[in-house]
Amino acid sequence: MTRRNVAFAAAAIVVALPAGALAQLGGSARASREGLPSQEHYRLRLEYREWRPDLTGNMLKASRDADGTVVDLNDDLALEKDRTFQARAEIQFKPGQKLRGSYTRLNYHGDVAAAPHTFKFGESLFVTGNRVVTTMKGAYYSADVEFDFVKGPGGFLGGIVGARMLDVDRTLVSPADEKREADTLRQPQPVIGVVGRGYAGRFSVEGEIAGLSFGGRGSVFEFDAGGRFHLSDRLAVQAGYRVLSAKPKDGADAVEFRMGGWHFGLELSL
């Protein structure tokens, strides 16, 4: 079974928990009449997460008259593992109807003393044995509309429709022969998905899965699951695991980002 299949299976289990909690309380119709948990009575929800992902993937950039070489982010460019963060915001217009957005910082650097093989990136040929310095900086954005079709004192289960965008500046430099290639890759991708949260007193568990393949424009896939301890109706601490796979394409130019790791942070509901 592939890692993606495992993620889908795990997400299905986690997202099903809120629905199971509602069923235990006597079904969604009865639960809706009794109202949502007190922690879900908010207009604005803010969340900050420290994220410690592993990064794998590859990229290529074509020239005017030739295709580029697929370059591995780890083996060829030695991009260093680094912590990052995600900031999320959510506006709830009325129970179960939400507008959501997030920002994830991307800031990676690599320095290879001797390139393992010759590769072509853009108009430049980077030669075996030469030093290659790489910088990839930017962000990963999300924007969604969420509608919860099951909600009650046990939690909620809903669907999301929105977009994701990987926005990165790529720079490769070979100091020995004074070669430099730089560009910006910015490609929005539509997504659909499901999200749910189940409550048990001061504890809650949440799961989300979203993604879509958009033909020649690439694809995106996200999985996120975690738990929270609610210090009050307004403040919670959280920890979980997030997987992000973004494969935007712009003609012959492409990037494949695969990031996965644990996160922890705070959630504030107002």
C-alpha cells in the first residue's frame, strides 16, 4: 500500500469520528436540535502551528529551445530540512458556514560542494563536480468555503471547496562558472474535500482531506489530522500530523513538493 493510500485511509477514519460521535448521541437530526459544543460558538478562529516536515520532491525548468533536466531536491540540491509554520484563520458566518484561509512559509536552502551529475536548468548547464547553491523561498496558500452538513453536540462533519497555491522563487547558482538561474513559479489549484471534528469534554479530534487533479496544470493533495485539549471555550493547544503534496505545472516548468511531519500550536476562538 502506498503512502498516499495510507493517508487516505487514515483521513477517512479520522474524519468519520465526528459523525460517529453524533450517532452515539442519537443521530444527526436530534444532535442539530441540541446545538453545537460551546467551543464551536465563535465568529473568528485563529491558529498558529509550528510544523516540522520532511521535504522530498523534484523540479525542472525548460529553456527556450530544450527541455530541462529533472532535478531531485535532496539528492541533487541537498535542500536542508527546516522547521516552518502555518497560520490559519476562519470566519464563521453562522453555525456550519465558514470561510477559511491559511499561510505556510517555505524557506529552503541547499549547498552542494560537488554536483553529482550534469543537469540543465533553464538556460544554464550545471556541470558535474561544480558547487551548486540553491534557494527556494515562498509560501503555500489555501482558501476555502466550508459547509457542515452534519453538526451537533458531538461535533461536525462537512465539505470544503476552495483553492491552493504554491508560490516559490527558485534560484540556482554555480559560483565557479558564474551561472545563475532564477524564476518564480506561481500556480493556483482547485480542491474539494471533507473535514470533521469530534468532541469529548475538553478533548477534540479533527481530520481533513482535500485535493484534486487538474490535468496539465498539475495536482494537489492534503491530509491533516490532530487532537486538541481545550483549556477553555476560547483557547486550545493542539498537536497533529500533516501531509502536503503539491505538483503545479506551468507548461514545461514544474515542481513536486512533498512535505510531511508533526505540528503543534495554539488555537484561539473569538
